[in-house]
Amino acid sequence: MKKLSARRRHPLAALVVLIFALAATGGLYTAFAPAGEAKADQESSQSLAIEEGKKLYATGCSSCHGTGGQGTSDGPSLVGVGAAAVDFQVGTGRMPMQQPGAQAPKKKKVYDEHETKQLAAYVASLGAGPEIPTKSQYDPSDADVAKGGELFRTNCAQCHNFTGEGGALTKGKYAPDLTDVDPKHVYEAMQTGPQNMPSFSDGEMPEKDKGAIVAYLKTVNSDTSDNPGGFKLGGFGPVAEGMFAWVFGIGGMVALAVWVAARTAKAKKS
């Protein structure tokens, strides 16, 4: 007992007890307090993003889409289009448009990534819509490329051609070339249906299938991928390739037959 009493009277005993108490208090606080505070911080950050996005929207978008995103004669309503639509349109430079036209072309971005997310947050606050996809949704590394090719040929090739090189549509519209498009933007385009493209909800085309299409496009347009068919002839598919074979293949054979016949006739005369 005398030894224990002596230890209690040690000059550092009070400091050790204080440190132990602070550590215990900090541990208990960390265990029980951060969930609520993290949620509050997240909500505060989201509210700030919406406010900043509203300012950007008022300056660069409201003249066409209306002060509350309700749309005007110069631009469609943005209520319910979701954050993914904004991330695609603004992230590819299609919006804001420089001038009215049949279709908004891809161009240099006006807003940086941070500003784009703020605009997306504000538009998303106007009505529920598709969210910006996470990397795991559009990462092509583990996707089924063969399934993606099948889905692409069924749903996309009629406009974008068999390897995604694009093509002309009606009245000045076109399906853009998908060769160098960011995988995230390909996924968002399927989510939101920009321009003349139909949208594919998760009910119509699950996330896994969208990811497979992204993987297919990355594979067929890769500089290191081998094309088993040789020259892809613009990626237009079997009709164009068949026409090429008919015109040049059959034409060459006809020319050769004419040449052989002419040589044979000349030989007989001599």
C-alpha cells in the first residue's frame, strides 16, 4: 500500500491521468459523434455547391433555359434532367452553345471541372434525374467486351456505325465520332440521351450492360487492338464493305477477263 500511495504522489501521476482521460474522451467522441457531423458537413457543402451553381447558371444558362430552369423558346426545360446531363453537356463543351443550330457540337470547355459540378448540383436540385456515374460504373477493365459489342450493334450502330465512328443524320444533325470520347461521357450519354440520341435507363439497360458498351468502344478504337478483318473501311459495316468488294473486287475481275480475252484474240490473229 505504501508503494501504491507513493506512486500516486509521483509528480507525473496527474499528467498521466490527464492524458488517459483526454484519450478516452477523444475515442468516445470519434466513435459516436462524427457520423452526424460528417452528414452535416456534407449537406453544408452540397448547399454551398448549389448556391454557387445557381450564380453560374444565372450568368451563363438562364437566357436560354429560363431563370428557374423551366425552359424557353430558345432552350428546353432542365427540370428533372439530372446532374449527369449537365456533366455531359458542359463537360464536353457543348453547353453553353455559341449560336443556335441543328445540333450542339463538341468544343473547348467554358467551365472547369469544379464549376461544372456546381452547375450540376444546382440543376439536380430542380428535380430528380440521373446522377453523375462513379468510376466503377464506367470503368471498362472488368466488363464483358463481347457482350458490349452485341449491345452496341443492336442499339447504337445504326447511327454511330459499327465501331463508333459516327455518321450523318437528317436536317444537319449527326451522330458524333466516339473514338476519343471519355468513358464517363459515353456512359452519361446513354443515361441522358443528348441531342437526337435516345436515353437508356437502368431498367432498359442495366449498369453492367452500359459498362460493357464502354469497354467495347475502348477496345475497337484502341491503337493496340488488332482488326481481324484487316482495314476497317471507316467502320461502316457489312454493306459498305460488301459494296467495296463488289466495285473493286468484281470490277477488277471483269477488267482482267477483258484483258485476257483481248490478248487471246490478238494472239490468234497473229
